[in-house]
Amino acid sequence: MDAYLTSLATFVAINVTLALGLNLITGFCGQVSLGHAAFFGTGAYAAALVTTGGFPFAHGVAAAILAAGLLGLVVGLASLRVREDFLAITTMGAGFLFLGFVRKQDWLGGEFGIPGIQPPFAPEGMAVLAILSAILVWLASIAVRRSWMGRIFMAIARDEEAASSIGIDTARFKLAAFLLGTMSAGLAGAVYAHVVQLIVPDAFGFIQSITILAMVVVGGIGSNLGAVLGAVLLTLLPEMFRFVDTYKLLVYGGLLILVMHLSPDGLVGIGRRLLRAVRR
């Protein structure tokens, strides 16, 4: 496979994994997160520290998933008493705290990050690994959506007070959503770190969090297929139209406004309406 296409497929798969993870938190459970890049970065840094320390790649992946999940639990606990706008601000604050922390730590490379991260496979192998990771998270998301836990998540998203009134421990399930979503981000971070072989704090900033959220919203919030479509579209757009990369925030902001006004259920909703029109 051409090196460019291999790289493109790899980053599409990484972004699909990230979007599916955020969809578990925001789409399924209704917990708006503006700091998902912090969990992505936690996974990347944890994996990089482990593998540059001489341990196998599998240990790095395990460390990434564990570290991101633990941070997700901490942020989830801090977010239990807040909702909607205040929840978004809390998660955004967690993202800024993560950036501030890694920039000041010499053992994390500070502003220069961690270089010399050796991938376990050739680029084609890393692409396959990224795709398999995305498929694994996608299958897990489908299983969650169809399970009793998924139905509880959706009940909390629709009306948390009503869910609580019928005996659902909403705090426990909100934490479960944070744990599952952030573990997925940790997995994506481990793969990303070994693909790019150099990680720096700016790769996990607020813009990255907004980009992941845009993928979920544009694709169709609450839909696994929508998360995949949104991730693919917003990864390929800057490649197909170079001006998008230069004005990324403007383009993504405009897309979010258009989608929320014209089709709140995203690309998946548009597809469903077109399919119904064709059938009629």
C-alpha cells in the first residue's frame, strides 16, 4: 500500500476509536465532555513511558488503557454533581490541567515531549493495528448499546432525574460511561504515540477535544455509525481540501452550527431521511 494511504488509514482508525469512546460518554450517557484529548494524551504518554523504558508494546497498551481509565474515573467523580454547561466546563478544565501538568514535568519532556518512541511494527502493521483497535472499540460499543447497561445510559441521557426516581444509581453508571469512554481514548493514545514516534503536549490540546466532539456531533450523536462517519469525514476533509486544515476551527464550528440547526441527528439522520424518501 502507498505510504500516504497507509498513514491516512491509520489516522482515520485512530480518530474512529476516539469518536466512539466519546460517543459512549456524550452520546449514550448525555455527559458533555470538552476534555477528551486529555485522556487521549494520558494514554499516549503512559504507553510512551513504558515502551521507551524497555518494556514490550503490549505492556504500554495496558498502561495506557489503565492510566486513561483512572483519570476518567477521577474526572467522572469530580463531575458527578454538575450537569450540562457546568459539566462541559469541568471537563474542559481537566483538559487544561493535563496540558499544564505535562508541560512542567521534565520527566515527561516538558514542551519538547517524548521522542524516540519505537513502533513494534512497520507502518503497514501499525495501520492494521489501528484498524483492529477501532473495530474492537466499535464492537464493544455495539455490545454496550444493545445491553441493559446501554439502555440505562440512554435513560440517564434522556432524563437523569426520572432515571434516578425509578431506582437507577445514576452516579455509578455515569462513572461507568466515563471509564469505558476514556479507556478507549487511552487505547487510541497508545497506538498514536507509536505511529508518530514523538508526542508533544500541543497534540492533546483543546482544539483536539473540539475536533473529537465535532466528529461525534456531525456524524450523529448517540449513534455508533455516526461516530464512525464523522471521524472519517473530518479526518479526510483536511486532506481533500487543504484550506480546511488552515481554518480548521472555523470550518468545524460552521459544520457544528449547520448540523445542529439543519439536522441535529447528524449524517446518520440525513441518511435515514433520504432512505425513507427513496422508499416512498
